[in-house]
Amino acid sequence: MKSTSIEYTNVMNVCREIFLKKSKDYGTSWRILRPSSLTDQIFIKAQRIRTIQETGENKVGETFEDAFTSIVNYCIMAIIQVRNGAETNDELTSVEATEFYERISREAFLLMENKNHDYGEAWRDMRISSLTDLILTKVLRIKQIEDNNGKTLVSEGIEGNYFDMINYSIFALIHLNSEVK
């Protein structure tokens, strides 16, 4: 578990660095996006990964690492939007955006530690393709919940699904990093 915590933190640091650099380039223009739009962005990334996994052909050149990193960052943005609303002219300062990012990434880390304890790090024996499928399943669940105006009968809510996708993406990135070595 100690190595998972270190690997997880290293991957999250890369995701954070990309988020911060893009925030410098674009500001927080993503604040205009409704959570449903971010859900669709996550769907596009995950579907692209699955298509390439199935066909073995990548015509755009974006790596799996790039796509999974984007999923992590889109999920964090979506959680920010769910918690704070999506407003047309509601920019965040870079400090505010970083604070939100840090808070959510800490929550995701704690969730990972708790689930890893209970599941015995079962993700280590999973294929990246299975993690991709789980992400797509979570996206479709979120889309259904969004179509139901956020109402569920017995299911976890939208945030829980976003958090799971963050962790599945980080697990995929850990797998990809270990393949490179």
C-alpha cells in the first residue's frame, strides 16, 4: 500500500501540473461548462481510449497517458462545478482554482486508500482495458443521473462516480508508467 500511495501521489502531481499550466494558458474558462458538458468531455476521452484499444490504431497521436490525465482533470473540474455551480462569468483566481483542486485531489486520495484497504488493491490485477470500461460505465451512470435531474433511488450520486473515475484513471496511469519501465 505504501508504494501505491507514492505512485498515486506522483501521478496526481503530473495531473496537477498540467491543470496549473493550462490554467495559466486559458484561465478558468472551463467554469462556463455545465457538469453535463464535462461529463461529455470525459465520455469522449474514454471512448477514444477504448476505440484505440480495440483497433490498435491511433491517428491523432494523443497518448493514453494524455487522455487519462485529461479524465482526471475533467473529473476534478466537474466536481468543482457540481459543488459551486456553473456560471458564465464566474472566473476563479489561480489560487482559488488550485485550492479547489488540492481539496478534491486529497478527497480522491483518501477514498483510494480506504477502498484499497477493503479491496486489497485488486486494481493491480486489472487490465487497463477494464479500467477504461469501468470509466465508461461510470460516465453512462452520470449521464443517466443527469437526465434524471440528479435524482437517484438507491445509487451513489454524481460526485461519487466522478471520484471513482479519478481513481480508475490514476490506476491506469500507474499501470502505463510501470509498462514503460
